Amino acid sequence: MTSAAASRTADGVQTPQTLLAAHVRVIRAAADLLEQAGITGLCVWPDPDEIAIQVPEHAGDLPARAAAVARLAALTGGRPASDPRPGKTRGWIDARGQFAGHPVHVYTPVKQEAAS
């Protein structure tokens, strides 16, 4: 691999090869995180500047999804917390941390309970 400085144009712009290599590193880090977590059914977006992981509703009931967020938070040095903002969901449970030098955002929706 070439150094980042050698992979820039004269005006300091990163080359497509450098951008691709950086994105591949994020994808590999995301795969390593999933493997360590041992959790299936997650939705993963390895963006160039963040690994975003959603624990979707089909992955289990709320306690199971909260446990998955907690497991991923532990692996990334984050701490799960609820987000009580109003909206379509009552909130979210999410955590932010780092893995292999990349920021990680893990979250799951909390369904709004039907009024009885």
C-alpha cells in the first residue's frame, strides 16, 4: 500500500484508490466487529466515516434487541442509552463507541405501545 501522502494529488485531494482503500478498511472492521459480537440479523452500513449498525425489529423482542445493543456497545467501549424523543417510535436505544479506530453507532427502535 502507498502512504496517504503519496496517494494525494498535488493539490492535496485524495485519489479514488485512497478513498477505496479507506472504505475497504471500514468494511473489514465492521465484519470483524460482527464476528466478535456473534449476533445475526443485523443491518450494517460501513460508511466512510462511521460503522452504523441497526438491530432491526425482526431480530427479536425489545429485551433481546436491547441486549444486542449492549453487547455491541461493550465491544466498542460505548454505553447503551435510551432516546425518549417523541415521534413514530417512542425513542431509540443507541450506543456510540469505536472499533479498530472507526466510530461506531449501534441502535434499535422502540415501538410506541398502542393505547388501550
